[in-house]
Amino acid sequence: MANKNPTEVLLWSIVLPGFGQFLNGKYIKGLALLSLEFLVNVKGHLNEVILLSFQGENEKAIQQADYQWLMFYACLYSFAMWDAYKDAGGGKTPFASLPFVFSVYFVTIGMIYSSKITLFGEKIGPLWLPLLSVIPGLLAGYILQRILRKKLS
């Protein structure tokens, strides 16, 4: 399905892992990613963590979170986005995957320290610190991508 808009497919993949693959006609891969997302979400108690975090109950969210499962979520989520984007014809430039990869590294580190780091005396928790970690991860990926592309040219 090379005539798909890579950005549209990426955005649908952000909505839920597997949706981008469905748009690309990769139904088995989409179903596998959607099933994995459901498994990790349930086992990690992600929906409860999201609910508690939005209600300002970060300490309860920390207690509810199963970190062994949640640490896998960023890898699954980012791979689904990258895979859908690439299958739709995006990511053809050298080192195009680096922003995706570095955001996963930073989100995982954010998840690891999310029960320890405080802001204004409050623990940030397993939702907000990993989400905030996307920004420096993307920046690091784009900077490294730019440096490596310059070295190639």
C-alpha cells in the first residue's frame, strides 16, 4: 500500500498501535501489535495509571503500576509507529529512525525513575515523567540524525 500518506498512517498508529498497520493492509502484523498493546496495557494497569495520574493521584498511580510490563510499552508503541510509517513509504532518509529510537530510550529511563523524581515536592509518577521524556528523546535523536547526515555528505 505504497500510496498511503506516511504522516496519516503515523498519526493513526499514535492513536493505537496496530492501526497504522491496518491502514497499510498488514492485518496480521496489525492484529499482533494491537493484541500486544492490549496485553501490556492490562498487565501493566496502564488505564488505571492514566486515570489516577490525570486525577493528580500520582502516588496511587505508582502503587498501581506494574513496571515490569510498563517498561515494555514504549518499545511496542514506538515500533508500531515506526513500522507503520516505514511501510507507508516514510523514513527513507538516512538515520530516519533515530528520533523514534531515542524517544524510546528516554521514555524507558523516565519510567525507571518515575517513582523517585519529584517536582515541587510531588512524585511525577509513571505517566508524566515518561511522557515528558519524549521531548528530550526526540531532540537527541534529531540532533544525532543531523550530525550523522552531515558526516555522510
